[in-house]
Amino acid sequence: MMENADEQMDIDEAWVTSMKHKLAATSSVPASKEQSSIYRVPKHIYETDKKAYEPKIISLGPYHHGKQCLQDMEDHKLRYLNAILSRNVDLSLENYLATIKKMETRARSCYSESTNHLESNEFVQMMVVDGCFIVELFLNHEEAVMAREKGELVPGRNKEAQEDPIYDTNWLLPLVAHDMLLLENQLPFFVLQSLFELVHKSNIPSFLFRLTFNFFDPLLPRNSGIHPPSDKVLHLLHLFYWRFSPSADNILDYSVIQCFTYNPTLALDSGLLASSNKIQPEPPTLIPSVTELKEAGVKFKPKKMMGSFLDVNFSKGVMEIPHISIYDSTNSLFRNFIAFEQCFPTSRAHFTDYTILMDCLINTPKDVSILKQNKIIHHMLGSDEEVALLFNQLAKGVAVNYEDRYLSKMFKDVNKYCETNWHYWRANLVHSYFSNPWTMMSLAAAIVILILTFIQTFFSIFSYARPP
């Protein structure tokens, strides 16, 4: 008892008081009603490929606002703001600023990182300028498409719109589209919707959805059957992400969750499992590569695109994978989808699951070649080796719930199929003797000779046993 009293006397009272003040200040901070949805990419993910998460030409939102390397587009944003104001002459700039001013607190709460370095007027101005740029870009793109359909040489509503450097240069528009789908370069969707309603005089969310999908359509084939609720869309990346969600038939609800950092070697290490005095869960389930599965008798077929390209099926030794095109932008797009899944607490990590599937299937350029021959993959990269490297790196360092995946059942079905020796024997027989016409002819000739030899032997024995 005396020792405890002495220890308490040695503690600095000012230090304790300071800690109590910090605790009181922390407990008094009210919880935000708006869940954060626009995140900084976690450092361990960001370090795997920094360029995939950084804007190349334009900043949108507070995270990259004011960067010197992105200042060239600031004047162009203001030109787009002027174009927006000319679309609806009944409204002034004050109307746009006042509309966003009312939702400033809600907009700030959407960012996981503090935006207090921006004063109120600066934050609202940024939201209006960046948001109007996006809306005007979508409207210009729609008008350009309509102009091409009418056979007009120069799209646009007026001379100013016709002299648009984004459309006058072939390289600028793809970079802008790339930057608009970065996790750190997002605006809250309700901000875009509010600005669009002022410009277009319409509160129907499907109009803005259609403009968005038409603008980003060339990046990836989309699921035209999915219509997300407007009040659930968080930002443009989330809307685009939602469009690729797998069909409901492919999503199962698993109650058992095992969380590991994705590493095929470490994931199978028994050291990651529970201790021996507890019920040990099964190790994370992975599947062999395309080459190994083919040797086991698995066939690969392109699945008709009825929904999302994430809808992968396996049945009776046939794996159906929807066709996917790989471009230079695919790496950045997939990485930002995965980063969003890692940060957003209610995400089911469908893109992470898909990339793990492709990482398992593709180990070498030969695996890519087989998928190309089966019309599952088409790519515009330099070589098949680059495609293999892309999928082998995408999920590096990512935390995965191995049992809470929409492809978990398929992984187990594939492994169960491969455990049957008959499938290997049959595949080896087909590969060895039926892979080309010459081996088939040789096999047929051998069978005929074997049959004739058997007949000759039979009659020889028969004539010996029963002579005439």
C-alpha cells in the first residue's frame, strides 16, 4: 500500500490534468451524421504504385487542391463555369454559391481527412468551380456525340465551346477522364446533383447518370441492368463501381470471415491459423493457374455479357469468364476500385475478389495466351507478360476476407473438381492423343492393329483347340 502511495506522489499532476483535458475534448466531439466516403489512399497501398492514385492533369476536391503541377487546368475550369452560367441566364453565380454554401458542413464530412485548411468561402468556391467543370464536361460530351450523329464537323453550342482544348487535343480528354475516377479526386455526388439541377432544371437523377455513363463508357463494358438508388451514390467513382457489381445470383452471404493480407504463399502458411487448442478454420482457398487447370481438364469459355464482367461461373469442368479488354488505364481504375473497397466499411470487395481470381489464373504469359485464344482477354498492352504482371501486382498488400467473397464457392468447386484423378487422366489422354490429326491417326492405326492381332490370336488358339 505504501509503494502505491509513493508511486502516485511521483506522478506529475500537471501532466495528468493535461491528459484529462485531451480526453474531455475527444469525448465532446460530436459524431458526424454523414459517413466519410472520400478517402486518402492508405499508405501501404499507395506505395505499391504511386502514379495510379495521383492526378495527372486536374485536381477535383480538397486533397490535391492548389498543387502547382495541376494549375494549368484552373483557368479552364473558370471558362467552363462561365459556360454553365450562360446555359441558365435566370440564375447568377450567387445562386450557385448559396446552394453549395447550405451543404458545406455535409460536404466537408464526406472527406475522411480534415478540410479545415480551407476557409469556408474557399471551400465553397472550390466545390462550385470543380462541380460545374464536371457538369459542363458531361454536357459538352453529350452535345459532341449528338453533333457527330448529325454529321456536324464541330461540336458545341457556340464559338467558345467549339474552341475547347479538351476536345481539340487528342491526349487531354483521356487524362481528364483518368483523373475523375481517382479515389482522392472526388466530389460528393449530391453536390454534382444539386449543380446539375440548377443548370438543367431537372431533378431526375437518371439524367446525370446517363451523362456519366456515356462519358466513361469507353473505359470498360458496363452492366446496363443495374440502376443504383440516387441517394446511395457517394461520388463518381462509386457510381462507376456500382455499375460493375456482380449479379445477385453470384453473391452469397457468408457468416465465417477470415481476414488475411493477400499473399498466396503466406496465406497458406499454417502459422496464420488458430492455435491447436481451438477449432481451426480452413486455410484460405486459392486455385491453380490456367495452364494447370487445363491439364486437369478444365475448359475456359467466354461468357455472354448479360450483366457484369465480374460474373464468373464454374460448372461441370467449364469456367465461364466474361470478355474483358485491358488498356493502359485499367491498372489505375482497378487499383482505385480496390482502394475504395479497402477504405469503405460496408463494401463487399467484389473487385478485390475478381483480381485475386485473375491473379490465381494468370501466372505466366502462357496463361494470358490461353485466355486470349479463348476470347476471354483482349489487351492493348505491349505483351502478354505485361498483362500477367498487372494482375499479379493489383492485390499486393490488400487485406482479404477469404470466406466473405462472392467467388468463394466457385473456388471450392474448382479445387474439388481438380482433386479427382480421373479428370487429370482424361485431360492427359486428350492432350497426348487427340491434340492434332497425326496423333489421332496414329492412335487409330494402333487400335486397328491391336484388334487385328487379337483376332488372329483368337483364331490361332481356336484352331489349335478344335482342329478340323
